[in-house]
Amino acid sequence: MEKNNQENIIKRRDFLRISSVLAASAFLLPLGRTNVYGAILSSQKKSSIPSVRLNNGVLMPRLGFGTNTLNGDVGERCVADAISVGYRLIDTAHIYGNEEAVGAGIKKSGISRDKLFVTSKLWVDDYGYETTKAAFQTSLDKLQLEYLDLYLLHRPRGDVKGSWKALEELYETGKIKAIGLSNFDPDQLAELMTYARIKPVINQIETHVFFQENIPYASMKNTVVQMEAWSPFAAGRNNIFSNETLATIGKKHNKSIAQVCLRWHFQRGVVAIPRSSQKAHMMENLVIFDFELDDSDMKTIAGLDLNRTQFPEWG
Ligand SMILES: NC(=O)c1ccc[n+]([C@@H]2O[C@H](COP(=O)([O-])OP(=O)(O)OC[C@H]3O[C@@H](n4cnc5c(N)ncnc54)[C@H](OP(=O)(O)O)[C@@H]3O)[C@@H](O)[C@H]2O)c1
């Protein structure tokens, strides 16, 4: 009896916390605004996270949930938690080894498939026309899904051309709603454009306050390829969560360093996919739509750019 009461209290507390976060994050940006890529923005139905319209017309949430290193039971729990607090974009990849866990988390959340935007990525070992099609089906099966919202070539290596052709065909069958790239530099992106029948909608690259990637940023803006930030917090490297400059800006707006970082990505028009294993952080990271960094904040953050990767070991 006492256990039941306690569970009820915890459920009620959870509900109140979630409601207050959702209420706070419901201060939406005006609808129909244009982002730096010239894409039309609109709010998602029944979600507090605004969307961007990709170059093929598909709507994508502008803030999502990253799952690298969230494996097994932890992965399943985190994905279910993330969906329960309001995330709709879930980012995984074959190489993370957690597609089953992500699929289980989606199932556990009880959300209907059409409310979600699920991304996965083809690993380089599977590049090539035939192997790409087989690897895609394996990912789909592991995720227990009938289609993916977005499928990316994880890295620009090997038979990119053969894999892209396979992605184009899968896209045409409707098994993937949008196709894109990850870790392509401007030259590699330009090369793919020379033979692509179907343009990539997105390029997911490392970008955060310490690696602002202004050249790819400008190049993607010109080609209407949406930029998406992996490791939007530099995975905590370079002491980002105790950076004094970011803390000072946060104090000014009564926001945390994490929220300042995510708001900065949002104002640049970059989709961010922060990862967290903690429900409190997941919720905190959603409350970025009720304040605005001013020009001087943006200028100060521009000054934090070290113009180099924080992950040199990934080559
Ligand atoms: N395409 C690619 O090649 C590529 C490469 C890397 C990553 N990615 C994608 O990008 C996603 C995000 O990148 P990432 O996982 O490297 O790291 P990240 O999102 O930059 O940072 C994650 C770290 O931030 C901490 N954190 C999250 N919210 C916080 C908050 N509010 N306050 C304090 N700490 C907070 C997390 O700790 P807690 O767990 O304690 O909250 C975790 O240690 C990945 O999960 C993956 O989906 C793609």
C-alpha cells in the first residue's frame, strides 16, 4: 500500500515536472518564420519543438535526442524517457550498436510512429550498392520500424556513389522519407552533388561553440542542405560545462550553459541532437525556446571558436 502511494507521488511529481517544462517550452517562436537557410519554419503539431522544412518538403524537429553510447537497457530507458519528456527526433546509427535498444525504447514509450522522426546511419563497412540495401533493412529490423525518416551516409569513405544510388532508390520506394550525409566537407558535398539525382537534405557534422565550422556552414546555407550538429556540447570536452564565458551569458538569461549552447545552435539555424542519460538534463535541454541570445551574446560566443575538432582521435 505504502509502495503504491509512493509510486503515485513519484508519478505525480514526474507529471508536474514534465508539465512545467512543456509549459515553459511552449513559448514558441513565431510560426512561418524563415531560418538562415531560407527554409520555412513551422511548429510541429502537438509538440513544443519547432520544425524546419527540409529541401524535399519533409518537416524535421529542430532539436532532437542523440543516443551514441546509450546501449542496452540504459539506451532503452533513455529513449523512452526522452520521448516522454517531449523529444520527437531520435538519432542513432548502426555503428552505435544500439538500434535494438532504441527500437525497444520507442516501443516502450507507446508513442505512435507518425509522431516520431527517426534517423539512422549507414556505416562505412556496408558501403556499396547491394550491401547498402541489405544494411538498411537490418537497421530497420533492429529498430522494429517499417520506415526511417532520415538515413545518412555516416562518413565520406569508400563507395559513396554506389551507396548514394541505393539510398536514392530506397527513398523512391518510400522506405526512407529523407536521405542525407554526415561528416562530408564542402568539397566532398560538392562532388556528391555532381552525380546525385536526389539532393541530400542534411549534413550532420561536428559543431559546437569550440568548432563553429563557419565555412561548411556558409556552404550548406548556399546549397540548402540543412546543417545538423553532432556533439552539440562537444561531449563535455574542453570543460564546456564550466566555461566562464558561457556561464556569464547563462546568468544574464537565467539559463544553464547547456541551454545557452543549444539556443546558440538554434539561432544559427542548426539542428542539434544533444545526448543525456539523465531525465533532468533531457528536460532542461528542451527549455530553450523562451529566451533569445542578443547580438552581443552571439558575438561573444563567436569568439570561443578554436576552429578545430575536439575529437582528433576520430580522424
Ligand atoms: N555523425 C557522427 O559522426 C556523430 C558523431 C558523434 C555523435 N553523433 C550524434 O550526436 C549526438 C550527441 O553528441 P554526443 O553524444 O557526442 O555528445 P553531446 O550531446 O555533445 O554531449 C553529451 C554529454 O553532455 C552531458 N549533458 C547533456 N545535457 C546536459 C546538461 N543539461 N547539463 C550538463 N551536462 C549535460 C551528458 O551527460 P549526462 O548523460 O550526465 O546528461 C553527456 O556527457 C550523439 O549521441 C549521436 O547521436 C554523431
